[in-house]
Amino acid sequence: MVNMADVARLAGVSMATASRALSDHPHVAPATRARVLDAAAELAYVVSPEASRLAGGVTDRIAVVVPHLSRWFFGALLDGLESVLREADKDLLIYHVGDAADRKSFFERLPARRKVDAVVVLGMPIARPERERLEMMGVHIVAAGGQIEPYPFVSIDDMVAGRQAVNHLLFLGHRRIAMIATNDPGQPGWPIRAGRSRAYHAALADAGLPADPDLAVTVPWGGAAGAEAMAELLSLREPPTAVYAHSDEVALGAIRTIRRAGLRVPEDISVIGIDDHPLAELTDLTTVAQPVRDQGALAGQVVLGLLSGAATDPGITMATRLVVRGSTGPPRVA
Amino acid sequence: MVNMADVARLAGVSMATASRALSDHPHVAPATRARVLDAAAELAYVVSPEASRLAGGVTDRIAVVVPHLSRWFFGALLDGLESVLREADKDLLIYHVGDAADRKSFFERLPARRKVDAVVVLGMPIARPERERLEMMGVHIVAAGGQIEPYPFVSIDDMVAGRQAVNHLLFLGHRRIAMIATNDPGQPGWPIRAGRSRAYHAALADAGLPADPDLAVTVPWGGAAGAEAMAELLSLREPPTAVYAHSDEVALGAIRTIRRAGLRVPEDISVIGIDDHPLAELTDLTTVAQPVRDQGALAGQVVLGLLSGAATDPGITMATRLVVRGSTGPPRVA
DNA sequence: GGGGATACTGGAACCGTTTCCACGACTAAG
DNA sequence: CTTAGTCGTGGAAACGGTTCCAGTATCCCC
């Protein structure tokens, strides 16, 4: 494999000069730089990242910790993140912690240790002891699509999003509103999106409606689970006239159950989700949209800022907005 | 930062021995190994991957080239791949080539060069000159979720999948069958999933049906595009009674247009997709299922095999199967 | 008890850069 | 025409391991 010494020799300079020329340092005569660059091109030379980093210190690599690779939400986050980090010539290392076992081993072994300059955690809460492990890595930590207490984050305000959704249903005149909340099947016991639940209770209370525990069900994330949750709601003595789901996939599952039961959406039951999944538009689902890809991209910028030593916002909260489509409407007059 | 010399000193051995003990080499006395391991644990020592690789040669890193991060198909592929590669303690470097510009720059700059031991290309065709660039990296190349000529791959047979879909429609009695094919909006000019188109033409020909060019439309991938394509089909003098879409998302878009036009699925028009997207079940879409996550996982095993020097299958083709749901049925008797 | 093989261990070269320090050549100021 | 600075360049010391080679101690067997 051709190395920098070869390039230096061909260009007729010392390695020190070759190194400076190649990494764009000042104090290199333009003519010399050109000679080195030509030599490098001729030999099809690329610096060895290993060697370069051994000597230099930085890795130009960022770890991304993601709980679900095949969900749209995380894919979009990753997409945004990747786009700005690639622009800055950083490499992305993916660490997938799908279930409790993955999670345990990730935080115990810290496989990213010494391999990256920063860690971005995607939409995933983290416990105190885990945080401490993470800090052992001694690198910057950023959260995207969620918040982790003391670190900078880019996220939406789940409380606001939830209220937008529930308020819409209230505004339409619904009084019996159910909620399908989700927990993460792979990470039992993790309070996922607690703000979305609090928003529900708060909005109902503000509207002077009684809290009916039967109307709030919690299921694992996913369309199938949403369908089952809806079946449960339909089996109540007095089913809801509207359903607020924590995410669009869950909402779609609920809709399917409603239709199978011979009821119509929104005439018999209204359904609203959160996210604005690409398929929400196709399925005519009313939802609260959040800018997912942008959250990822912004998180990338935060990382870059941190790396360059600039002071950074402690947190960026992005706006969500209600997108009214065909799955919500006024309740039937009883 | 604590380094191996510190560990060696604390354990009272030479660096050579420390290195061997830490990397599980033979010819280290058990007692010595234990002392070294204890010392390492006490100092919370981790080897520097940079140094280790500089000296050792391998990087234990695999590059993944993926055209779309936020599509379910690629996410699932990635998921499977990651799961087996993580098991083997490999790190995954993500390279997203979303559009023509990304693509150009990726193959020109070869940013993964010298950084990885292998490259996995996910569901993406590659041109001859690009292949040559890739080979300059001098590492193993594997394709998953698609094929790239001379390299090992893990994929389905698009021709078979397509025929399963079209045959189902034929079996139901349809004679006027449309196809919505897709191309990649980010990669203009790329023949995507050509097998799925060939299957369509072949199946119709086998059934003795005339080829009507109006019935085969090609649009960019996505639900919205599927919706538009369907509109086009509905504007024909004699619209199809069944539609074969190259992917589920596209099929869902088509269904939406059909419904908006006041027609019913499957009574008026049947729709079939390919993939078995998680939402296909929720939306009651008939489709041809393919094991996406498994393709990724298998590709991971192929990479591992290649890395260990074992001879590998030139290609693995996985089975697809028709999943009949509610979006297909016999045509109305005219 | 002697000889050869075997199990451990240490010394030191090497992997390919980056960067500190020193040095000569010019330039601009006095 | 000195003198203090710049600018451009080279020498060489890290950076943190891996591994070849060689040396010593131990072991087995005849």
C-alpha cells in the first residue's frame, strides 16, 4: 500500500511538508503544495485514517445509538443526521439497541468507546446509571427526537403535540375521548413519550371532562397493537367517539379495527395520530406533524458545534402542527 | 489516557505479553493472563482501536451503502445486517447515497476507503465504472436486497415475485391488468427492479393476453406517485380491473386514488403490491412477501464468511410468497 | 540423566501520520 | 547595511499497539 513517504519522495519534499500540504495547513508554498497534491493523485494515495488519528487525536466519527432501525421515525432522523454529518466529512457508526439485552450490553461494554468523538442518542430515554456509563466515554452527547436530561437535545414538545391532538378532538365536540399510549416492547418499563400522556389528561381536565381510566390504554408500539387496543376500547360499555393515538402507525391499526367492526371513520369514531408518517397522507389520517428529518439534521449541527468548541443551545424544541385530514370529524349527535 | 504500557506495568509483564493476553492469544499462562486482565479492569483500560489497527491491519469495520434511510425496506435490511455484524463485534459505517450527486461524490471520493474491511451495498444497482471504483478499495463487496453482478448477494428473485403477483390476478380472472413500476427519483435513469417488470410482461404473454403499453406506467417511488399513476390509469378509455404495483407503498397510493374516485377495492379494482410492508397487514393489502430483515442478516453472515476467508456462495436467493388479503378479488362480471 | 520439543515471556522493529522544534532564506523596518 | 521577523521546510519524536525473533524454563520420554 502506498503511503505518505512515497508521496513525499515523488514530490521531492519531506514527510512533514507532505503532511501539511495534504491536510491543508498554512505555511506551505503554493508550488510545493501543488507538487505534493499531484504526486498524491498520481499514486492514488489516501491517508490512512488509523495512522492519522493515532497521531492526531480526533476520529471524525460519530456514534448513533438507535432503538429501532426499521421504523420510519428513526430512519428519517438518521437520514437528517447523516446528511449534515456527511457534509462535514464525519463518519457515522450505528449502534442498534433493540431490546433490553442489547441495551445492557451496549452500556456495559461501551463498544463505541475510544472510537468516536461524540454520541447521538435517537429518541430513547436513558437511565441515570446508563448516563454515567456513557459519560465514561468522555465525549459529547446529544439527544435527537427526544430529550435526555443534562445534554443538548433537538426534539419536539410532546406535551404541546399531545394537546394539539386532543384539543382538535375537543374542538370538534368530542367528549368521550380515548387514548392509545405505547410502550416499547423491547425496553420493558421504559416510560415512552410520557408527555403525550400527560397532555391527554391535562387537556381533558382543562375541558372539565371526567377522567375515565378505561379510556386510556397502553400497548406495545405498532399497528397490530393499535388494532388490539382499539378492540379493547370497542368492548367498553360506552366506547369512545374519538381516539387519540400516540403515533400514526398505532392510529392506523385502530382504524382497521374500527372498520372491521363495521363502523366508519370519522362518522362513527374519529382517530388522530402523531408524527405525520408518509403513509398518513395516503390513508387520509389526521395527525400532528413533526419535522423528523429536520430534527436529525439539526442534531447534526449541534454535534458539529460542540466539536468545534462553540457554546451550544441547551436544547432546541421544534414546532409541531395539526394536519387535518379525513379521519376526524364531529361526533354523531347522540 | 491510560495505555497498554500502564497495564503492562501494573501487571508486571512486558507490553508484548499484555497485548497477547488482551487479545486472547494462545501461549499466555493463565495466571499471567488473569493478572493482565485484572490490571486492565482496574485501570478501566480499553485498547485504542486506531493503534491496534495501525499495527494489526484489519479495521473490524464494514461500510454499508444505502440509497434510502427512511424507507422501511432499507431500515429492515439494515436491522438484520446490524444484528449479525454486531454479534461479531464489527462496527457499521453508514454511507447514504440518496441522489445522483451523493452517488457521484461517493464513488469519486470513496470516503470509506481504507476505513473498512468490506462493503455491503443495499438494494441498489451499480454501473460498471462505479464497480471499478469500488474495487479500488480492495475489500470484499456484498449486495443485499438486490444483486450486483460479479459479487455475492442475498436477494429475492424479482422475476418470481412479480409472477406470483401477476399470476394471482390472472387466477382471479383478471384480463386487463395494469402495472405501476417505479424508478428512483434520486437516481434518474436507473433501472430499478427490472425483473418485476419483465415478470409482468412474461406472465401476460404466457396467459395469451395482448400487451397494452398504456397499462404499464412508470413513476418515481412512493405513495404519492402511486396515487398519481393510478389517476392516469383511471383516465384510460378502458381502465384496468386489477393493478400490480412494484411495492406496497405504491399500491397504497393507488388504492387511495381508487377510493377517492368513488370506486371500491377489490370489488371494482383489485390491487396487489410487493414487500409485505408492516402497514400492508393493517391496510388489508394483498402482497407478495419477502423476508427483508433476513436478507440483511444473511448478508451479514456472507460478509463474515468472506472475512474469515471461507469460500462463499456466489448468491443466495430467498423465497417470496403470496399473501392474500382483502385488496384483491375476482373482477366484476362485465 | 540427557536431549529435544514445548510453553511463556521479553526486546524491539514497525504500522503511517502529525506536530514540535530548529534552521536557513528572505523581507521589511530602522 | 544591520536586525528582527516571516515563511517554507526538514528532522525526529510521539501516538499506542502487534508481532517476529530469540531466549529461558519446563516437560516428556528414552
